[in-house]
Amino acid sequence: MRYLVVDAAPIIRGAQLHALGAEKLVTVPEVLREVRDYAARARLAAMPVEIEVKEPSEEAMKAGALLLMASGQPETMS
């Protein structure tokens, strides 16, 4: 797998994201802001791979919103 899009929950739980085989880990700034407690921040800092932080394009946001609306759960978009 080339990319793994990372949410806050696996970071907070200490999941070994680098072991999943992705070439790159990516996330958005909002996800990193959700990682607040000391232990989770320490795990994030100690990860053996860097998580690339990107802002999604307007086009990507629209495509994501359309997919969520099609799923019937548009309120779950974070």
C-alpha cells in the first residue's frame, strides 16, 4: 500500500502504524491537534516513521463529503 491516512484514535491508542506496510503515513493538522495527552504525544514523537501532514484540496473535501452523504452518515465527517 502506498499511503495510509491516519486518524487520531490509533495514535492515541499507540497502534504500530508503521507495521502496516504503507510507504507513507499522512494526516491533516486537525488530527494531530486531537492528540493532547502526554503519553500519546510521546508515542507520536517516538514513532520510527514520520507522519506527513497535508491539507486536503477543496476537490478532495467535496469528494469526501459526497461519499459520506451517499453512506447516509454525513455527520460523521471530521
